Amino acid sequence: MPPLITFAEALELAEISTREEIMALVERAWTVRTERFGDSTDMCSLVNAKAGGCAEDCGFCAQSRYAEADTPMHAMMDPEQILEHAKAAEAAGAHRFCMVTQGQGLSKRDFEKIVEGAKLVAERTNLKRCVSIGHISGDRATRLAEAGVQRVHHNVETARSHYPEVTATVRYEGRIRTIDAVKDAGLETCVGGILNLGETPRQRVEMAFELSEIDPTSVPINLLNPRQGTKFGDRPLMDPWEVVKWVAIFRLILPDALFRLCGGRVENLDELQPLAVKAGLNGVMMGNFLTTLGAEPADDRAMFDELGLNVARQPDNGADPRPDNRSGWLEGSTPSTPMEELIDSRTEAEFWDPSTQLRVVKKNRKPPPYP
Ligand code: SF4
């Protein structure tokens, strides 16, 4: 569906600043969200299956070899370990699980581990499966689909006009090629980016309209969580009301996308997280993020619950077409979940935990300057 507002209208909304104006915008976005998706939600969770030592130069990322920050690292996980973290995500009430690796391309050996991990998650949990493994070819996209992966995440990160400020080593065109290969393989796409990388309001609007052209099934938006020693490490956090406003603007430009907030939401939104949900979100990333800690599952579920949204585990996950399975192509049945009760705290299950699982490696030499 095309955007519900024009570029010029989005720029006007970008100017509003009073709480009354933002609340009115939130109500408008809430109507759009509930008209299209009813009370359904699409909650995800991730595992950082391989971290650190990345050759690319993304300015927000502590895993880049160009960052002065110490490198958070761990080797490629085995499929069984991926499954353990998936079970924790399921216990928290996530509907889907994303297997993420650093960098822009996996070795053959590591790719096979992702394929095996995806098969295990498909066989032993009731979670939908996503991967985020950098650039992939058409052949690999097909392999992933055959292994039971349903959606592939690959961000554009920012507006095309701002992109050279964010990375010089990862090409925008390459990102679009990967997204096209994923679509060609019949997989759903998850494409978004990060706000607060120094882009102007106009560039934020540009990014939302560019995403509308790409038309991904899912749009994840991250809010910069500045990491000392990275290119954007000194930027201040966003004002929480600004975040809410931009969530609502994105919802009006992307009315049909499954829209979620991921990294940085806790730090940037604090008490306003529930209002951001009302501004049009379909879900949030539960559990922990790639290199930082997240929120408690009970609190995340409550934010949606209090708005009358249904976060319950769905017995037909991965089977019937529903608003959260927009393309309707997912067929077959998945096992029912082995867990009766959802857990409330991350301490109750084997979550991916960056505070204990990442080995922080000091950089002995000064890293090369960002290109
Ligand atoms: S975002 Fe991904 S590709 Fe970019 S530096 Fe970080 S790990 Fe590497």
C-alpha cells in the first residue's frame, strides 16, 4: 500500500514539537495500525550467533575494525547452542527468532551452521525463523528457504543521501541486490535502519519513502545507542518525544509494514516506550540485543497487553496466513511449544547474553581511520 501521507506532509509533521500535537499524531497512527493489523503482534528475539572482528566500517558498530572501542567477540555458535537461545526466546513469548552474524558474508562452514541451526529451530520450537547474515546470493537464499527460514533481515541503515556518512565499505547497491535475491527466493524481507546517525529530518523522511519503495514485509527501526570509540559514539540520545513522533510518521508512510523497534529503545525512550508502541508498532525485539542488554519479557508483553493487543503465543505460528504473516505463504505445521508458562525475567532462561557471552578484546594498535 502506498504511503498515507505525501513527502511534503511528512516534512510538516517532522516540524511538530508540542506534546499535544504529538499525541494527536499518535492517535492517527494508532488508528492506521489497528485498522490493518487488529490486535495482532509480531514479537521477535535474536541471537548474536557470531560476533566481532568485522572488516566493514559501519560508523555505529563496535564490531567494526575501524572502531576504537574494544571488540566484542565470540566464534560462530554451534546449531545446538542456537537452539538453546531460541528456546529462551520462545519462553519469553517471542513469536519469531532471528539468527544474526557479523559482517557481510559468511564462510561456507559458518553458513552451514546457520542452515542447521534454522532446521533445529524449525523442528523443535514454535518460532518463526529469520536470519541476518549480511550479503547473500540467490543460491544461499534458496538454501535458507529450504531450511525453513521465512524472513531475511538486511538493513539499508539510513537514507540513501546520508549513506556515505555511515559506511564506505558496504555498498548501498549491494544491499538492494541482497534484498532482491531474498525476494526472488520467495522469502519475506525485513529492512530498516537506525535513527540518529546525523541525518536531517528530510533524510529521515527520505529513508521512510525509500523503504516504502522497497516494500519489505517488516521494518525494524533502531535508535542509536552511542558506543564510545565508534564514529557516532559522541552523539546524544534522542529526545523520547521525538522518537515517538518519528515512529508515528514512519507508520503513516509504511502503513502495511510490520513495524518494530529494536536496539536503543530502552535507552532512548525510557518511560515513553508504551507511547511508542501506541504510535504504530507491531512488535519489539525481546530479550537482549546484539551487544547490549534489553528489557524484561514481562514488561515488554505488558506494554502491548495494556493497549489491548494480543501477545499470546499462537498455536499456528508458521502455518496460517494472518496479519503477522502477510504474504500467507508459510505452510505446514510446527510443533506446539513445550513450555506451558511464559517467563517474566531474562534470568529464567538461557537468553543470548552479551554481558557474559561476549569476550571483550582490547585493541593493541590504533585502528585505521574511518574511510
Ligand atoms: S554493522 Fe555488521 S557489517 Fe557493519 S561493521 Fe557491524 S558487524 Fe560489520
